Amino acid sequence: MRLPPHPAFDLLRFADDQPGAARRWRAGALLAARHPGEAWQVVRALLAGKRVRARDRAAILWGARHALHPPPFAAGKAEAVPGLRVATSAEILSEGAGPAAIVVLTAPGHRLVPGAAPAIAEVFAAEPGLEALYGDALVLGPGGKPLLPVLRPAFDPDYLLATDYVGPVVALRRQALDRLGLDPSLPGAEAADLLLRLAAEGLGTIRHLPRLLSTWSPFEAAPPVTPEVWRRSRRALAERSLAGVGRVEEAGGVLVSRRTLPEPPRATVIVPTRDRVALLRTCLESLVARTDWPEREIIVCDNDSREPETHAYFRELEQRGLARVLPCPGPFNFAAMNNRAASEASGRLLAFVNNDVEAIHPDWLARMAGEALRPEVGAVGAKLLDAEGRIQHGGIVLGAGGLVTHAHRHFPGDAPGYLHRLRATHRVSAVTAACLVIEAEKFRAVGGFDAEAFAVDFNDVDLCLRLDRAGYRNLIVPGAVLHHREAASRRWTPAAQERHAAEVARLRERWGEALAADPWYNPGFDPRSGAYLRLRDPIEGNPR
């Protein structure tokens, strides 16, 4: 079902272009014929009654798609709660906030659901320092039929600058509203503007309540402003936030912040390898030819390569001045190799890149560096595509898939992602070290990768969680796109499987509480599946 043509609804178009059932079956039959072994694994899992495993294997073979089917919705009138007023921005601007202690901003087409007002009042009463609160929503189709869930993450100003993922339904203490006031020059973006100004005072004053608070009926009520006014307000808000530090670009329905770097610092690109010279050559040639960063060095960490062709290529690299080869002998330890190269790096920026990654667009490093150089930002990741051109990495989600997983894995490479999360720069718990950019000072301040506990796996997750604990934000920048032939050089020997199991246990032991509640991933999604695939049942009443 196609949504009305207004940019305020673009956020909801994540399922618009998914292929229909007949097209999926035809494509699936062709893939099954080409990959009969993988298809048989899907069938065998189904016959064994292992539906989750069957769905996961089917996604690997046929690609992933949203299957977000909302449960039946019991409509009803929202309760009146003493001291709580529900009003549109236009009503507040013309009449004032009034005497209510809590004001819930809303807009045409948005309604609180039964139970929402008491829940909002209860949270504000329990948290005296809280100034703003928002929750989740359910999009209703014609006739009031549940259509799409809008399951939001914790508050993220970078994400809100890119796209209005919060929406117009925001509850505020009246004191905050009186202090800041609504800006009449930003029609359609008043709530987002208020939240961003509150965030500038302290992020702890804004909270997401992970439960259904409102419905959204785009087929019944148009937004209160025209598309042109809506776009103008959104852009003005972003430009004001970036004044003096960057510019705003529009791409794929989101606003992209391009931060100005008058003197781009030196960057050190670190590439670990052991033989597999064809992979390495493709990687390095792409980094040299398709990286427009002016001042950089490349360090290749050589872990006991033995093939003559590899050593000949190393000599060529050094003779041409393209890279420095750093010997890293001994048992394969990805974390230790990267740490050693980082200790010898001359760059202010560190870019960790796997030998099975290939640069596509020359601005990949500039896009990531612009975010990584911000004082409050820790690790920055890129959108990575697999050999089929599908999403391999769109950030790391904690708790999904049983432990951790890559967001939107196996979705089409050009998919917008759930609520624009494959197009908008946003905060995540972790990013993969297959392509990770960070300031060297921040990397060293938290101790780098933990080479003892996580020699091969989860060192990136552990690093990012330590950065988060130190007060840094980890970001994914979907505008930086590279190819990643994941694990092309990995060998799953019995020893490797044993080591992996031990690292899984250490990750659970160290970060078990964090793994159970990723603030940047809504608990309304099914934790047994890949990210953004299915809903937990029901979608409401799932507190973190």
C-alpha cells in the first residue's frame, strides 16, 4: 500500500519497494536451483520444526525483507489525565501552553492510544529531571487497519537532524516549554527543534519510552504544512545546527551533514593480512585509487605470509611508496596486529580496514573522518555491501540473533532501511572493525583492542562498548559505502571454533547486561531474528 505523497511520510516507505510474493517465489526458485545445498538446509530446518533457523537461512540465500506485521489493534478514546494537556503546535503558539504541568505536542492524524496519557504522567512523576518524552506509534491504513509499526530507538540528535524519526508526538514539562518556547519560523519541525535545543543542555533530560503511545493516520489527515514548507523547515533546522561547522546535503529523503575540515589531519589506514594476495591487491589498489583524503599512510600488518607472490607484492608496495609492511609474526591475533600498527601510526586518525574490503567511492574516508573528528564521537563505521550487493553491515545491534548481529543484514544494498537507518547517520552501540575510523588519541585512551580476551572476534564490539562507557558516541555513516567479502580469508578449523566459543563466553561475561538492552534498537523487534526483520509479539508493553 502506497502512502500519500508528502515528505513527512518518507520515513515510513521502508517497505514500499519490497518485491511481491510472486516475484519473490520466482527469484527464490532460481537461487535454489543455483544453490541446492543451501536450499536443502532451509528445508531441513523447516522439517525439523526449527522455524527461526529456517527463516535465518532463507534470508542468507534469498535476501532479507521486512516482515513487520502489526497485531490487531484495539482502538479507543484516550483518557483525560489531570495536569496533562494534548495540543498541536499551532494551538500552543496561538493560545499558550496553559496551566498543565505536562504538555503533549501532537499534529493532525496523530492520536494518543488508551493508556498512553497515564503512562506519560507516571514516567514524569517518577523522574523529576526528565523534561521530554516520546514513544512508539502504529501507522493506520484506510479504515483504521494497523499498517506499520514505528518503533523508535533512544534519543539521538544526529539521527534527528537527518530525519524526523521522533515525530510530532512529544510530551514536555511545561517549564521546559515555557523556557524554550516553540519557534514559529520552523512550521512542521517545532517538536524536533525543541528536542535539539533541550539536547544541547543535556541528553539526560530526554527519554524514549518503548511502548505504543500514539497512532498515525496518514490517509485521513495531511500534515499541517505543504511539502515545500516542511522541507524548508527541516533544512533550516539542520543548517542552524551545523552553522559554522559544515553544510547540509539532501540525499534519498534524508539530510546529510557534511562537516567542514579546513586542515584534514593525517590518516593511517591499517590493513592486517596473511597471504591471500589477490584479496589484498584488490583492497589496496582500491584504497589508493579511490580515497580522496590528502594526507595518509597505509600500514599492512603481515601475519607470517609464506607465498612468494605475497612477498613480491610487499616489495612492490614498499618500492612504490604505497604502503609500509609491518611484520606481525605468531598465532593470528587480529586485535594485537591492529594494536601494534596503531602504536606505530603517524596519523591523528586511524582507519582499520580488512583485507577483504574494497573502496567504491573516493569520499568514504572523508565522510567517516568528518564524524570521527568530533570531540564527542568515538568509533565510526561504514555501510558495507557483500558480494551479492546486499547489506553486510549497517551497524551492530546487541542482543539480536542471540548475541550480536549486523543491522539490516542481507537487505538490498539500496534499501532505505527501517526508518531511514540505511541512509541517515545515526548512533549505534558498535560498528565492525572491518572498516572503522577513530581518532588515535581516543583509541589509545580506552586501551585499544583487547588482544587477550578477544583475539579474533568481538574485539570491535568490546572496543565500542568501552568507548560508550567512556562517554563517546559510536556512529554509523551510511553515506560511506564499501564492499566487504566477509570472512573470505577465514578458516573455520576445530581450533578456531573452540576459540570463537571462548570469546562468546567472555563477551557475555563482560557485557551481559548491555547485550540484553541495546538503547539504539527497539525491544519491540524479535530478538531471535536478524535486525529489523520481525516484531516481538506483542509490540507494546516491552520495557527495557
